[in-house]
Amino acid sequence: MTFKVDLNCDMGESFGVYKLGQDEEILDYVTSANIACGFHAGDPATMRKTVRLALEKDVAIGAHPGFQDLPGFGRRNFQLPAQEIYDLIVYQVGALSGFVAAEGGLMQHVKAHGALYNTAARDPLYAEAIAEAVYDVNPALILFGLAGSELIAAGKKVGLRTVSEVFSDRSYQADGSLTPRSEPHALITSPNEAIDRAIRMVREGKVMTTAGTEVSLKADTICIHGDGINALAVAEKIAKSLQEAGIVPTKVSEIV
């Protein structure tokens, strides 16, 4: 039996005066690129360059909005009212949409970043504000969210197509949430273990938790983090290993 899964990677998280790191090479192994919109990382020049590269390599483009938090890389929590969450999503998605249109492309999806993503996974108010903002900007956009999270529920509620995301290099709690990065064993550092987990999540819809129990989840897309030292090697290895296991990397627009 052949399975399909999207491989997504967070990109454009540098700045115009610097190079794009490994982004250009990683684009050879992923099917979706989540491009930073300037709030947690990135700037106009980097957005333009990353959009252009993704289009050249036929990789689907998504906006990657986060909290306005350059010093903390969007990983610090901010308590904001729903209207402010809505506004920051509209602002950032709109900014990237402009670059995509200028390059003659179409945007596929939106995936929130860092603390905003994690908060929306468990907080219905945050999730609904994000989903409503995405829908109001463009109801054809696909909303990425942690499998089984409030964000997936909110996206479906407003009428968006949703994509359930899993992480092969992060450990899971018994409730299906990700282990906070501040806690021990939050990251899966062994590439082979991460690959084994990815294959099982796609083929069986299950993952082992830190408590030693299993949770069921839907795996439409797998996140590959692009900011690690070995990110390129990991991306290449995961893409090839999935194909060897009969799992075909496929854009989510062709899956959902």
C-alpha cells in the first residue's frame, strides 16, 4: 500500500544581509515551505528571496506568522486579546501574499509559528482568532495545526481545509501535545529514531509518548526543522527513508 504525506519546513528565518542558510538545498527534499513574515524572523528581502526559490523548485508556499518577538524568535508567550491575534495574522499573511503574487505564484497554506502555534493548539480563543483571520484573508488557504488540536477544530468550524501536522523530532505527552522545549527529552536527537517515528505516524497513525503509552494521531504533514546544524542531512535522510518505506512526499493540496 502506498501512503502520501507532505513534508514541511520553516524557512526564511534569517535576514537580508545574511545568506538563507541551508534553505535552498532543503527545498530539494520538502513539499511545503513555511516562510517567516517578519515578526519572529525574516524581513522583506528574505521573504522575496525565499518565495522565489520555492517557486523555482515547485515547493508549495505558506505563511509562517508568529508573535512580534524578534529577540525571542517567537518562542515566548504573550497574552493578547483575540482581536490582536486576528490582526497580526491578517497583517503577516497579507505581507507574504504580496510577495507571492509579485512573483506570479499562489499561496497554499498558513502555519503559525512557535509560541503562537503552541498556544493555539490548546486555547480555543487563540485558535478561533487565527482560523477566522486566515478565512477572511483567503478561504482557499489551508490551515496547518498540531494533530488533534484546537487549531484543527477551529479551522474546520470556519470552513477551512485543515492539515494535521506531526513532529518526528519532538516528543509527545499523553494528551497528544508536544513536550515543551524547556523540559527534558523534548527533542528527539537521533535521526534514525526520528525517521522510525515518522514512518509509524504515517503508516499506523500512532506515536509513543514520554509516559510510555501510545496516542493516535492523523499525519497529513511532517515538520522538518530547518534551523538545526544538520538540518540538510536530516531532511535528505527523512525524504529518502519515507520513499523507501512506500510513503510518497506530496503537497498537501493534493492530499486534503
